[in-house]
Amino acid sequence: MPYDETDHILNIALNLMTGGTCLEHLENRRTDEAYLNTLGVRRIPDPTTAGDFCRRFDQSKILNVMQAINKVRQRVWKQQPKSFFNQATIEADGSFAETSGEKKQGIGLNYKGQWGYHPLVVSLAETQEVLYLANRSGNRPSHQHASYYLDQAIAQCRQAGFRKIMLRGDTDFSQTEHLDRWQQDNVQFVFGYDATRNLVAKADSIEKTSWEVLRRDKTISDPPRATRANHKENVVVAKGYKNLKLSQESYAEFDYRPTCCSRSYRMIVLRKEIECYRGQLRLFPEDEVRYYFYITNASKDEMPAREVIRNANRRCNQENTISQFKASHCLEAPLDSLMSNWAYMVFASLAWTLKQWSGMLVRVQGNSSQRKKQGVIRRWVLKMEFATYLNSLIMIPAQVIRSARQLRLRLLAYRPTVESLLILHEQIAMPLRH
């Protein structure tokens, strides 16, 4: 007493890491003697105090908190192997935090007719860490303020020692007014680009001999699984619904200079030929061709056109990151203003960050057997869903025995994940390299 700022922030994050889903669940945590003993505290802030703390923050203070978290992130990155610093792939996308509250300052109406906030999420693809989070009104475009937070993320990765930095984003994040600056700063980028009329016309004018067929790499399971019937397709055919089928994909490229740029960049165009069916009949007049465009500053030697398309498609994995970010209840809006909810989101995001850090702090070292086991646990923790993490490694029945000088957790039930938990505990307790 009184509480420190870090007490308030960790109070919100650890509430989510122990199964809480909202601010009110802090009341359950503060009356749980075993929880308090495990943390080594006499008391924690109640929901009202936690809400008042979030209301003290403005934009500059929230940025300071994110920079403080990233300062610690730098120490976690220093524990990684040298290959970790080969490339940092920074991705940006918007999400939507819907709320039914009518008296929340800063909410807006999106194109789907939903009320809420529209936070911007900037993440690192290699580790699924959220580097920056910016809360915005629900009616703001996805790319608003994205360049600022991308620049901040680039600075963080440069400071950490990454040898190559790449930016990825969908069509809303093409950021043409910043491309020249990133090019001069030796930052690679692969952005989706809107299929404008002039680009579609240019794609239509490409000679047929210049198109190359795109063959997708399919992951082959071992052993291969038997093919199951497509019941949805059967219903579509039986009911005579309009059915669009992808016939062929091909790609080409040309140089293109956006209006806001002083130089040209590679424009990769993906052509999808789509056949239209109704029942068993093919409707030839309704067949269509769709174009998808990607702009990049990577040379042909560094990244062939096919690899550019593959790289752009990998950005879809950020949707999984954001979905898990939501599943951890980090994008809730329990308070009454744009800034206070932004502060809450940043504090709550530590729950997901700590989960990722626990996996990243598993050092793959020792003999071959130990390296294999540690590598499996590291990948398992980094890729697992947040709910699985809680049920497998956190919500394990235990007796908390606290004496004057030590704390013991006596596990009351065995699970197959207990061995992984003990290895995580051993690895996290190791001293960090500076």
C-alpha cells in the first residue's frame, strides 16, 4: 500500500491469465487466498480501483507503457538464437471491438452496422507478438495512423538487431505516400493493392504468353488421409444454387509508379479464372475473371513473383493472431471512454504477450534428446490457442503452501502437460542474457 503502477497493470493482465474474462472478475481474484499467496501479496486492486487507474491515461502515457513493454521485449529477444534475427516480418491490420454500451465515448458505427471501437494491431509474424495496439473509433479506416506505428515497430526491430525487416498488409495498408521513405530506409514491403480501373486495364492488356500458371503448394499429411465427401457442394448442386468454381490461377508482373511515389515498383498481378455453375449446368456468360494486385520493392532475385504471392497469402495468419488476441479478452471495452478503453486493451494485452514469452524463453540446448523435447515444447506453446494454454498449463489443481521464507505449489492432479509445465518453470527461472 499504496499500489504501484506495475501492480495495477499486472493485476489486469494476470486476471486474464488465470481464467478471468472481464474487469469484474478481479473481485473473484482478490478474495481468492490461494491466488494472493501465489502472487505473494496481501491484496490487489478491486474492479473499481482498476477502472479508475485506466481513466488516468492519455495518449502519451499509453505510448510510454507500450514502449516500456517493448523495452522488456528486447531482453526476451536477446535470449533467442542467432537465426531468430534473420528477418522481422511486421504486419498491420484492423480489428473490431463491438460493444452494446450506449454511453461509451468514442464509439462509432462500422460498415456492418456494428457499434464499437476499431483497434489497430501491429504484430510480429515470426512470434505472433503484438508490438503496438492503437484504439480508434469504430468508423475509422483500417490504415489510419498505421504508418506511425509501423515506423515505431521498425525502430524496435532495428534496435534489436534484425538483419532484414519486411512490412506486410492488405489493400488498406498500401501506404503509397510512405513507400519511397521505406525504400530509402532499406525496408522491404509486400502490400495488397486495390484493383483500380487503370490496373485492371493494364492487366487485361498483358499478352497471354506472359502469364504463368500458379500451382499452389499443398501440404501432404503423413500418412495421407482419405478424401471425404463434400456435403456442402452436394447440397449446392442439388438445390440449383449459383456456384462459383476456381478454374485456374496465373500471374504476371509489370512496373508501376503510384501517384504519391517518385519511382516505380514491382506490381504482381494474380489472375483468377472463375467458372459459374447452376446445378449441373455451366453458365458460360457468367464466367468471370478477377485480378488481385500486390506491390513490392523486393527485387526478382530476392523474391520471385510467385514468392511475392505466397508471402502476401501468409499474412492471413495474422487473422489467427487477432482471433486469439480476442479470445484472450484483450480487446474488450469495459470502460467509458476511448482513452480508458485503449489503456485497458494495452494492459490486458500483456496476458497474450506473457503467454508468448513463456514459449520464447525455452532455450533449445543440451544433448539431442533435451533439444528435441525443448524444441517441441517451444513450438507447442507459441502456436497453441490461449484457452488451451490456460487449461493445459495454468488451471492445474494445486495446494499453495506459504511459509515465512518459501512458497510451494503441490500439484494435486497429474496431467500429460505437467512435464511441460516443469520444463517451462525451469527455463523461465534461468537468468537472462544482457
